[in-house]
Amino acid sequence: MMRRLKEEILHADLVVAGGGLAGTCCAITAARQGIRVILVQDRPILGGNASSEIRLWILGATSHMGNNNRWAREGGVIDEILCENLWRNPEGNPIILDSILLEMVVAEPNIRLLLNTAVDSVEMDEALQQITSARAFCSQNQTVYQLTAPLFCDASGDGILGFLAGAAFRMGAESAEEFSEGMAPPRATGDMLGHSLYFYSRDTGRPVHFIPPAFALTDISTLLRFREIRLSDTGCKLWWLEYGGNLDTVTQTEEIKWELWRIAYGVWNHIKNSGEFPDAENLTLEWMGTIPGKRESRRFEGDYILIQQDIVEQRIHKDAVSFGGWAIDLHPPEGVYSFEPACSQWHSRGVYQIPYRCMYSRNVHNLFLAGRLISTSHIAFGSTRVMATCAHNGQAIGVAAALCCEHQRLPAALAEKPLLEQLQQRLLRSGQYIPHLPTVDPCDIAPQASIETTSTRTIDEFPSNGKFIVLETPQAMLLPLQAGRVPVFTLVADVDRTAELTAKLMGPAKEGNYTTDILHARLHCKLELGKNQQIRLDFETSLEAAGYVFLVLQPAPGVWLHLTDERLTGVLRLVQGMNAAVAKTSIQAPPPDSGVDTFAFWLPERRPDGQNLALSVEPPIPAFRAEQAINGINRPWLHTNAWVADRDDPRPTLTLQWKEERAVQKLQLSFDTDFDHPMESVLMTHPERVSPHCIKSFRILTDSGQCIFETKNNHQTRRTITLDAPVFTTTLAVEVLETYGAPAAIFGVACFAEAQTP
Ligand SMILES: Cc1cc2nc3c(=O)[nH]c(=O)nc-3n(C[C@H](O)[C@H](O)[C@H](O)COP(=O)(O)OP(=O)(O)OC[C@H]3O[C@@H](n4cnc5c(N)ncnc54)[C@H](O)[C@@H]3O)c2cc1C
């Protein structure tokens, strides 16, 4: 007699297949927007490639590898995850990240999470070209689930829902001609990026033998980059152990995995037994990946296909809902068996918008596309594929799904006004960052208030702390200047060799970028020997518009610039250069006619002994006006967009004041958790658990002095405060009780009369 497995029928508003970061952030966002979500993940934990099964660090538009995207860490749920991970896990332990993701998902009552459950078939309404249900099987509880919903989201990496539903997709590189992409090959190929497997090692304190499994590669020299093996490289640093990009990365994935095991065990055998690494004697193989990290397979077609030019030219899209900023990062398909460099990274001058039309299938009408499988060319995929970008796109889909449910519409209906505007504004309100798009929310009553503060900082003086840096490579201070006469800057230096100092004022050619394309002014000054010299830089020039400007100092051997301990929101010291790990590829000349040119890279300097240059500015720059806290932009962009209090203000307070009494039930506050910090999630350790600019404890008071909220341990960028009942007041005061070190800063305050405001 044939028996049938237990069957359960579940219904929701949205079914998300795949619990990588795209699926997880999509599900959390949709649930918080009030719709019911089923999140189906075929593995025991969430996070996909970021999970402890694979252990990739979450990156996006900010990166320790270097680029010119300042303050570009993604916002919303992925920011919440990264801030929480930094707080709990500055050691970069992947298991802790797993626990955070699980905690955040199960905290959402609107999510039904099915772990160890794989989607394996769909049913369609062929006439409507819509998915009606998906079937999924859990091997742990031997249950088959029938999942029905009006909307589905494919966040499964390889695109299980899209493939089964017949959604249009592509695999392999397009020809250069198809989209006029200069970086694409002359002819279309099946070439993709390959899979990788990592391992971790550990020092046991005593000699450890290693006998390799019989399947390990014995002749390591067949790996063309075997000479690059370094003992210190574990986990993500072994990204180049790559293979399989010229095979079918979906159906041949098990074959690829076995080859990667052969390679990875072979590399470890080489480290332990070749004699070339005597320091490896006490090392044991602590962990070996069992599931390969997949880079590329199917890319599904939406109503728009993102291409190279969108990224390189930073094209503006009316339906922008997200952004990217990783380099166009392409790898040879043969991976370790290729003669070519393991990766080639071509950077855009700044971040680029990602349109909503890339996030739903063009022919399966109720299917959203999330993660690495969104609608891009192979070249553009080289940039959009990183996890923080995938997660941020997932958030856009979460909000879109909620709007579709509210308005009984299909995903494509949101690509046009008026629903498009609702989508963008609601996304911004949910913490999403969309470059060039400020929040304009008619429900927010904060912009109707006048603002008073106990103090407002200017950029006036960064006092010397007695530490120095020698001016060997170009240094810069990135400063938010006003339109009009440029102030006079005075540096402090010790000079042990007579020198000529060249200083320049430089800025971007494109609004909102952080590049040195344009020279505003230059001056030279002769420096005599001596300590504590005041170097006065008066450029005697004016700027037509306010914006970020680089005060660049060219190398001058023998000149020691003084540093300061002072850190300030929206001000950075940068050094020209490139992370050595990618320098050989990142600044190599791009292919002729590729549409990409070369330009200078500037990296932030985060030194514990002094982040910024000691500097005084006359007249001071009024960079932190309180009105910036209600201007709808919650990170530095063109301006600092923050209110910052004086360093010695004993109780920094920002007070909103309305002419008449207002009802307030919900507040949103945005703090400075340093959007320039990538907060790598695993492997890389961080010296701090929270950005020094962040506000640690604060309280909110009404006009009667009633405290309606107080917290003592904040480490998040955004705090949404929902009161049980509305308060009626003419003022609301945000009182800062403590920061993590830097002067108190607030990027945004929003107030709503109703708790339900999405
Ligand atoms: C070796 C390597 C190095 C990389 N380096 C970086 C890096 O440094 N930083 C970075 O940010 N990105 C990096 N990337 C890219 C990045 O990891 C991927 O592009 C990203 O993980 C894609 O996110 P996703 O959510 O679409 O897919 P995934 O992270 O793969 O998540 C998809 C999830 O769907 C699940 N799933 C699959 N099929 C089903 C099914 N039938 N039913 C239910 N669930 C299913 C999978 O188990 C998986 O958990 C790298 C990738 C690789 C492979």
C-alpha cells in the first residue's frame, strides 16, 4: 500500500522562497507593513551565503576593499541587522549572525517560517500567467506544504519559482552588441561566475597532523594561483577558490561542489604537508564548507534590464527604489584553473539607482524577483549581486508587496505614478535609502514645527591631540562647504625638512559623488623647519553651490600633520590609494572602449589615535543647522543633513514646537551609526561595538515635561517609538543623555498622529 505524506495547506498574502538576505529582508519588511508572509527556506538557518553554512561577509555599496562611495551603507532592515551584529558580535562569529537573523524573523508575528523546507513545484493559472500555489517539502517533519497566495517572491538564488513558473530568464554573458556594453564579450557565451567553498583553521597550541582524504587534489600546481596561498587566509579571504562558471551552475552544482572539496582539501594539504608553511604546524582544520557559495546562475527578466551604462553613468530612474555601489566585479569562469586574474573590479564614480522594474517578472505577473536573480545583464549583475544590495532590494519588494495587497494590484502596477510615489515614500519611511530622493511625507508633522536647540555645533576647530601623520601620500579632509567664499583653513604641522606644500580644493563633477574630478583652487606654501607650525590655507575663492569639497594635501616629505581625536558627523579624513587586496585589479586600465575610465580612489582613515586632521576653520562652517533634522534625508549627502550639538553641551536637546497643540502617537528618530562603515558581518573583527557618533541614551518630553519615552542602551540607526495612546502637546523635546563619544547628532525626527502610519 502506498502511503501519502502529511499535507498542510497554508495561505498568506506573500510567499517568499529562499531565506537568504534578500528573502529574509523582504519577509521582515512585508510583515512589518502588515501583510501575512510565508518564508520558505530549504536549509536549517537563514542568511544564505551570509549564514554560518557558507560564511561570506555582507557587503554592498560600502566596502573595506575601497571605492568612492561615502556614507553609502544600505538602510532599513539590513542596516538593523548589521548594527545588531556589530553590537553583539564584533568578533565576526558567523553563528551569532545566524542567531540574530532567526531572532528577527521569529519576532514578526506576521511571518510563518518554514525551515528545512524546499519548494519543488508550482501551480499556475495559465490564462492569467500567475502562480496560484507552490509546493514545498520538509524532510525533517515529512510534511508537504501547499502554499497559496496572491503574490510570490523568488529569492532562492537559482530561481526555483521563476523557473518552474516559466518566467523568462537568461544564463551566461550577453554579447557586447546586445546592450552596447563595452565590458561584455564580443559574442554571447555561457560563461558565469563560479561557486566557492571556504575553510577555517585554528591554532591548537600543539602540533597537528593532517592526512588528506583520498579525493583531495594532490598536485596543487594545477591551481594556477596556488602561489597566492597565504597562511592567514581563511573564510572569505579564500574567495578565489572558485570553480564551475563554465558549467551549468544549477544542475551541475553537486559536481562543482566535489571539485571544490578536492581543491580546498588539496590546498589545506599543501599548507600542512608541503613544508612551505612551517607556521602551520599547530593548525587544525576547524571547519570546511559543505554547501558551496553560489555566485551566478539564472537572471530573470523584468520590465527593465539593468545594464553596464546604468552603473557607470549612474543613470537616474523615475522608479528608483534602491541602489548599488559594489564594483562591476567579474571573474573568469574557469576560476582557479584560469590564467586570468581571479577577479576584475571596475568601479563607478559613485552609487547608482536600481529601478523597481528590475524586481518583478515581465511574464509571470504575480512574481517578484529578489536577490542575485533580479533583472540585470551579466555585466551589471557583477555589481548588484552583493548581499547588502540584495537585502536592500528585498526591502523594496516587501513594501511593494504590501501596497499590491492594499490596492489589489499586481507588481507591475506599482511602476507608474501614483502608486510608484507611494512605494518610494513608504520605502524611505521604512529606512530605505534611495539616492537623490528625499522623504516628503504629508503625514509627518515634524516639518510643520519650528525647532529650538540647546546648542548647535559648527565646523570650527579640531584641536591637535599630539599625534601625527607624515604627509607621504595625498591626504584629504572631506568637508561640507557652503556656497560663497571658502573659509580659511589652518593646519598644524611639524616640519623637519624645508618643503613646499601644495593644497587643493577639489570636488565631484556629478552632484552627490565624492570624487576629485574638478579643481576649484590650488595654492602652494613654503614651509620652514619647526614644530607646531600653523599653516594657513586661504584659497581666496568662492563656490557656486554648497556641497562636499575635498581639501587635498599633496605629499610633502618631512611634513608631519597633527591629528585630532575629534570625530564629527559628516566629516572624514581620506587617503588616496586602494586596498592592496584588490589594487591590482581595481585600478587596472579598463578594456578599450569599455565606457569606463580611471580616477583617483580615496579611502577613509579610521585610526584610533586620531581620525581627522587637526584643523581650524575661519569663519566656522555652519554645517549642522537644526532644520536639517527635518529635511527628509537621513545621512550625509550634499550636506551633513544632521543637527549636531556642541561638544560641551551638558544636555543637548532638540525641541520641535508647533503653534497649536498636536496629537502624536508615533515618532521616528534617525541617528548616526556611521554609514561610511561597512560593518562586515563575519571574519573581520571590529574594535568597536557601535559607532561613536551614535546616541546611547535619550528621552522624549512633552510641553508639560512628561517623559513619554526613555532608553538607555540604543545602538541602532533608527528608533521607531509607538505610544499606546496619542499625546497632545505643543512641543516635543528630544533630550540626549549620552552618546558613545562623539558630539550628539540627529539625522532625522518624524512625528505622526497615528500609530498605524506605515
Ligand atoms: C564565494 C562568493 C563570494 C562572494 N563574496 C561576497 C561578499 O564578499 N560580500 C557579499 O555581499 N556578497 C558576496 N557574494 C555574492 C553573494 O553572496 C550572493 O550574490 C548573494 O548571497 C545572493 O543573495 P540571495 O539572497 O539572492 O541568495 P542566497 O544568499 O544564495 O540565498 C538564497 C537562499 O535560498 C535558498 N533556496 C534555494 N532553493 C530553494 C528552494 N527550492 N526552496 C527554498 N529555499 C531555497 C537557499 O538555501 C539560500 O539560503 C559572493 C558570492 C560567492 C559565492
